[in-house]
Amino acid sequence: MRVSDDGSISQESHPKAYGSALTNSQITTDFCEALVELVTPPFDSADKVLEDLGNTEHFVHHYLPDDQRYWPASMPCVVRGETYIPIAQYGSSNRGQMKTVYRQGLANRYGSVMQTIAGIHFNYSFSSDFWQAYQELIAPEDTERCFIDSNYMGLTRNVLRCGWLIPYLFGASASICKSFLEDYHQNKLEEFDENTLYLPYATSLRMGDIGYQNSQEDAVGVKANYNSLCHYTHSLQAAMQTSCAEYESIGLKQDGEYQQLNTNILQIENEYYASIRPKPKLNGIDQPLEALSKNGINYIELRSLDINPLLPLGIDKPQILFLEAFLLYCLLEDSPAISTAEQFEIDNNDHMVAHQGRKPGLKLTKQGNEISLQDWGRDILDKTISVAALLGDKHEKAVQVISERLSNADLTPSATMLQMMKDDGDGFYQSINKISLQSQKDYRQQKMNKASFAKLSQLAEDSLKQQVEIEHQDSQSFDEFIAEYFAVDG
């Protein structure tokens, strides 16, 4: 999040030096004009992805006006209300308008404040060589596409089952700024100081009930079904084609201006929040669900990672190596279908760990039985260590070191952040503000990578030209464009 000197959300437009948020593949925006999204291209090693991310972060810091800086935490601060959260703008093209209207819909449905939360999406795919060898070993009679889709969906189900471990190990949002919540008593949060709310054993409030979620989804009976790719696409398609009375009351337009893309339970598939998603390869304005159905799964997107303010890039190499091993474990482990009862357990476990994950003796539910977080976590981590050995010494070492957080909760980022605040006598704002100011200073003193800066500058320049071309190519009205985009094939 770009913030002003006082830590409030910047009201300034996306810097022109970053190029077009519509067409720049590496620097764009999320919900808010001030919420910058950095995208690394696919790489085959943690070192390469971190180098690229570091260069991109340096670039955006370098071209940021002196009266702004970046807020290096998942939870924002000094939120002055809904009207001070400028919705992202993408130009006058139909594609650009659609992205903005979608965000307007999110604001009207869930409120803008919830959309100011930031996080890390960890995109991962296995190589075609791996899939070929694995299929020959496991199911040589399957088609390649069927085998890959089936196994990726199995992986996603296992991530859902034991995904509570990710916020426990990497959650870094046990406290928030009071300005984020109007009624914190309703959420049972405690006062850390006069400006900070927290829960003493929380791991990731971002992943809890104050974080981004489709709060209406249970009332209207929508839940993505991960039991096969077909189940997944059909369950989301149904939500995208079913009108919702609550959203009908908002209206499609107000004074001729679109308030949302449609009145359906989901405007588009991205509106459904989930900790993991199967993703297709997209070209242009492809619809993701359609591309998934036609072309299959290209990679998976893990979405449950907080930004760690204690790390210069928000994530580091041991964490990436751990996640690689964990996802391989989730692929190799048996993965039966998820029943309605198990889905309830999954949701409850996620909520418990987000809010109370470090509480001594915490019990979770597994297949109808109570089990301690420690015992279940140890089972998962022991298997992940075994799998990490297949990937090499560095992966094995990373998993072993991070696994120590299970037996010693004080080593988790959430506990470390809270302890630092207590030791320094700081609240959430003061603590993150110090890190933000130090980060700004460090990047200003850092020597730039000229080749990387030249590449990113060229990318920005090209993206601005692309946006103009797209705007000139439009031949339909926005009404026609939207009608055609959402037309259901007979």
C-alpha cells in the first residue's frame, strides 16, 4: 500500500513511471489505486524470483514521490473511511472500465476498507518433465491433461485440509490499527494500546473473520467444490449465473453509472475468496473458468500468505523452499474427496488458527475427532521433511528450521511482531511505521541494478502505448461489451 507521510492511504494516482496498471505485466494495482501489485514472471528457483522481486521493489521505491512510501504489512493503517480509499482506475477502454466497475461492485458489496488488505500470492507449477515421469509411474493409461488436472485438484484439497499450518508458521498479522474496524467488540478483539487491537494468540487476523471473505456466501449456499476440476468450475459458474436479492437491491446502475458488473452472487470468479485456486494460462481477455475448462490447470495459486514486515521483501528463501516442499507433500499425499462435514471442519480449523493458533493446547478437528494442533502439525511436517529430502539439502534444511516454530510458538512471525511491539512500547502503527521509514531509507541508499531498471522502464513505457492502442481499438459501447462478455453460450 502506498501511504502518505502520516501513514494514511495515499490519495495520489498510480505513478506514471510504473506504466499502465491495465497492461504492465509486472507492476499493476489491486482494488485500490494506492495498492500496488508486483508480479514476478515464472522462474525455476527461489534465488531468481527473489532477485526479480527485489529489483522490482527497488524500482517502485525509486520512482515514488518523496511525500509517499510503502506500508510493509498486510493490514493497513490510518484508514480514514470508505471515501478515502480511491478505487483503482484503468483508463477509458472497455477492459479498463470493466476492472474498475468490478472493484466498485466489491466496494458496494463488502465495503472498501476490507479491500485494503495486502498479501502474497505464491504461484507454483510442476515442470512438464516431472508430470511426464510421474504419470508413467502412477497412471500411464490416463491422458496427460486428465492426469495433471486430477493431481493438481488433489493438491488443492490437501492444502485446504492442512492449510491452517501456513498462517500458523507464516502469519504476521496478530494486531491491527483501530481505524480498520468500526466495532471491534463484535470481533472480540482486545486493546493492545489506545490505537491498536490484537488477539494474544492470533497468527493471521487477515485470514480470520475480519479479513477479506465472501461473508454472504454461506447465506446463499455457495461454496467452491474442489473434488474435481469439473466440480470446481461448475460450482463457481452457478454462483456467477445466480442473481442475489441483496445485490439486486444495490442496483446495476445508479444515475447511469455502473455500480457492479451484475447482480449475481459472484460478479466474476475472482470474487470468490479462497486460500488456494487452480489457475489456467490466460490470453488477453479470456474468462478464467472457460480457460480452465478448455485448457486445464496451468498452475496453482496459494493465497494465504501474509506479508512479513520483518523481511525486506516480505518473504524469503527458506519460506519459498518450505512452500515448495509443502506443495509437493500435498501432491503426493492421498487426497480423497472433501465431504460437507469435512468442509465445515476445514473452515473451523482455519478460523481457530487465525485467531488462536499459538494458544497452548489448542485442539483442531480432523475427520470428526479432536486432535491437538501440535500432534497434527508434527505429522504434516515430518512428512514434508521426508518429501523435502527429494528436493535437496537446502529444502530439507529450510523445512527443519521452520518446523521449529511448531514446538516453539515464540519463533513465529506473529509472536515475534507482538514481542517487538511490547519490548519497544509501540502500537501497530508505530511499529510498522518504523519499518516503513527504514525500508524507504534503505532503498534510497541501495545501488540500482541498471539492466533491471532499464527493462522495467521499457516495460512501463510499452504498457502505456498498449493501453492507448486498446482504447483506440474499442468499437463497442461498454453496455455491449459487458453483455457480450457475460453472454451464456446456448
